[in-house]
Amino acid sequence: MLRALDQGLGFAVTTCLVLLCIVVFAGVVARYVFNDSFTWTEEIGQLLFVYIIFLGIPLAHRQRAHIAIDLLPGYLPAAARLGIAFLVDVVLAYTTFALMVFGYDLMLLIGGVSPALQWPNWVKYAVIPLSCAAGLVYVALRGLDEGARGVSSLSAIVVGGLAFWLLNLAGLIQIPATSPSLIMMVAFVATLAIGVPVAFTLLFSAFLANLGGDLLPPAAVVQNIVKGAGQFVLLAIPFFLAAGALMNMGGLTTRLMDLAFVLVGHFRGGFAQVNVLSSMLYGGISGSSAADAALDSKLLVPQMVRNGYSPAFSCAITSSSAILPNIIPPSIAMLILASISNISVGNLFVAGIGAGLLLTVMLMATVYIIARRRNYGRSTNRGALSTTVKAIATATPVLFLAVIILGGIRGGAFTATEAGVIAVAYALFLGLVFYREYSWRALWPALRESAVESALVGLLIGAAAPFAWILIAEQIPQKFVELTLTMIESSWAILLLLNALMLVAGMFLSLTASMLILVPIFLPLMLKIGVDPVHFGIIVVVTLMIGGLTPPVGYLVFITSSITKTPTHLVFRECAPFIAALVAGLALITYIPAISMGLVWLSQ
């Protein structure tokens, strides 16, 4: 049964991604080749992305790929961890039942037809009950598939369904005269601590907020999820993820690595310097830090270890430099930030260049200092001019993708979403035609993985929408602004507070979850004290990316240590000097706006 579900859902979600690429690319071609445009491109693109998200949720259950924080369970004995795992499944079941029932209610309530397609509006929501039913099957059976007893999972579904009926359908429990935001925050913190996936903690707490009053009715929660995740700018996320996967699969990124060896391999600590520079170059085509960390862990870390670098140091510089792809444009983090704050994507991308170059220099300088102390040598001798020219010529077609993306967006030729689909088409052209590195048969698995990754990101964005709506409806951001300004008058001290709170949030939450929760609260405060929203956005992304290197979450460290089988605590220890260098760079970015804003000012 699981195998049949895997094949069916995998085929469906990948087909949706392929159709999404075709539709948006056809819109670009129609506008520039035929001097015409399709009125339905944006509408059907949003519909397909919603389907990708909800079709990908059950597959993420199957792979246990949902982002979670196992903070509390890690400190408990084995018997207690079993109880916590049961509670996690209960919350998953409760939330899935809520999505299924209220999604079906929304289908019945919603009326009218879409403006361009003239399809019934309920079509956009039809996938929700079906995907939730598949998700419950996965939760019920995945324990059996992993060799465990299935009674616990089935019992959790029964308990979760019963709790949902008591709280929502029977209406037996209400909490009068209680702030919905307070209920929501208590539920969020409690479920997050026990290891419930972050997206489901957001959804569970938003549904539970109704116990304090009908501030946001359950069907409206589902509608907010779809509205939050269905923004056209967010369609760039699956495109850039797919483009990065195609680049990796075709070996195109190894050309960037070869270029890095030629340019900096002869520096002190050559392999580590290459690691940093290749991450910066990779950032210009991917926008995914996790993908860069995984790629360098497979390709560079083994070479570093063979050449005398310690495994922990090799993983530490790999993890640290992996923050650069989410700062150098195109950045998936900046796309998410733009979608929740209405900040210009183009300006964020341009501002990321200065910040990314500064952090690259800080990391390379730190590598040089450590290499001198530990006597790490050079990976190569300085190459001849002809070798350098050849490496540049070989990598230029790959690097040209970054020029197309940034130049096209800043020049107004196309949107960030259209830039993403052009990146996919360009990656296909390079891999299939120009370099002939892979076949059509190899494309499907890469696109399937990209679709599931896109679903995870899209679900987090959608789940945060009703959460943020409830906070704003109860004026929590406004009260936070007033309280902060009464306690702190200096703008530099407020910026320091922003850095500190974002660093702490990055230690415990994923980058996406942190932005979705904290940006709506902090943005009004930054505007109040005169901070440019683009500058604020760069500070947020850089700060939260540094959080990806710190315990207890430190997801970039966990990626490298798990792939290379290196003890995590040793990697965290070796990350310390790089984190110090990055924090120093963050201070410069925060208090010298020209570092990130200079190119933005020049381009306006």
C-alpha cells in the first residue's frame, strides 16, 4: 500500500512541478516571442503550487522530512521518548483531521469562479481532503514499514480524531474570556518542545486558538494557508530548487569548483579556501544552503581529509560557507522574506551581493589564520595564465545564469518567478544539450525530490499565515513596538536587540519558521526607527543563517556531519571561530548600511 501511494503521489507531485514549469515558461515565451501574454498564467501557476504543497505533505510524512526540533525528547529516557512520539502523532492526526474536515467545508462554502480560467473556486481546495487522507494512512503505516509495532500509530490517530471531534465538532470545550493569541502561543511552544514538525505546530496552534473565540474561523484558517502559500512570487522557490538539483545532477557545479581551485587553491589552507569560494559561486545559481552543504560534504570534505585536514574542521568550514547561497542572489530565504513583508525581491537580491562578499572575505580570512596556526598547506600551486583562462571559460556558461537572473529582475525584463523558470530551462539546456551530462531518464527523480522540498517550504509559509493573522488581529506587533520604544530609545540598541533575538530564534527554529513568526513583529518597529526595509531584510537573513550553525538545531552542521559520519559536537566546536567571524561581519552589515545598500542606491 505504501509503495502504491509513493508511486501515485510521487507521479502526481512531479507532474504538477513539470506543468508549473511549462505554464510559466510558456507565458515568458508568449510575451517576448509573440508579443502577447496569457491572462491565466499566474492563476494556474498558483493552483499548481498549492497542489504541489499538499501532494508533497504525505510524502514528507513517509520520509520523516518535515522540519522539527527534537529538543525535549533528547533529554528523556527511552520509555518517555516513546510517550512523546505518541503525543507527536496525536498532534499530527488532530491537525490533519482539522485540515481535512475544514478544507472540505471550505470547498462547500466557497463560491464563484476564477477570473481568468473560469474554473470553480473550490478546485483550488479540492486537493486538501485527499492529501490529508493519504497523510493519515502514512502516519498509520509508517511505523510498520520501519519495523515497529503499528498499534501506537493507529492509537494516536484514534486519539487525535477523538480530540478533534470533542473540541471542534461536538463543541464540548471552550475557554471563555481568554486571548486567542495566548492560547495559540502556549500551544505553539508546548508542541514545538516535544518535537512536532514546525509547520504542524503552527497549524495546530492556529486551529486551537478558536477555543478562545472565533477570531479566525477554522475554514478561514485553511483559506489563509492557501492564500499565504499561493503567492505568485513564491513559485520561484520550486524553480530555483529544481534548477539547483539539475545543476548538481549534471555535474555543472563541479565546473564552479574547478574554477575555485584555480583562483584560490594556491592560498594558505587551499582546500578550505576553495570550499568558501565555491559556496559563493554556487549561491549565484541555486539559492539553497542545504543543497550546498550536502554537495560540498560529498565532493570536498573527503578531499580535504585525504590532504591532512581534520574531518571536524572540514565539516565546519563546509557548514559555515553554506550560509552564502542564501545571502548571494538568488536566495530562497529572500524570496520568502519578500512574500511576507512586501519588500522588493530585486532590491533584496542586489543588497545580498555586498553582504555576501563581505562574509566571504571574513570566512576566507579566518581560514587563513587557522591554516597558518595548524600548518594547513595549499591545495595547488599557482596555475599558469592559460589554465586560469580555460577554467574561467569552462565555468562561464554556468556563471552566466546568475547574470541572467539578477540582470533580468533588476532590468525589469521578468519577475523573480519567471527568472526561476528561466533558470530551470537554462540548466536543462546546459545539461542536456551544451555539456550533455545527463539523460531525460535521470530528470524525473531530481524533479520529484525538488517538488517535495518545495512542498515543505510552501507548507511552512502557508502555515504561518493564519498564525501571523491572529497575532496582528490582536495587535501583538503594535504592542511590541510600543513596549520596545518605551524601554529603549536608541536605534543602535534596538538593532542590537534585533540581532540578539534573531540569533536566539535561529538557534531553535528553522530560518523559514523564524522569519514567518518574527518578521511581522519586527518590521513595524524597524520602520518606526527609520531602518530601510531592504537593510532590515538583509540583517534578518544573515542573522538567521548564522543560527543554522549553532546548537541545538544547527541544521547545516547536522547535514554535513550526517553525510560524512563525523561527530556533531566536534563540528560545532570547530565552527566557533567561523561563527565569531560571521557575527563580526553581521555587526558591520547592521551598523554600516552602505555595505548592503550601496549597490541598491547606485542602481536606483
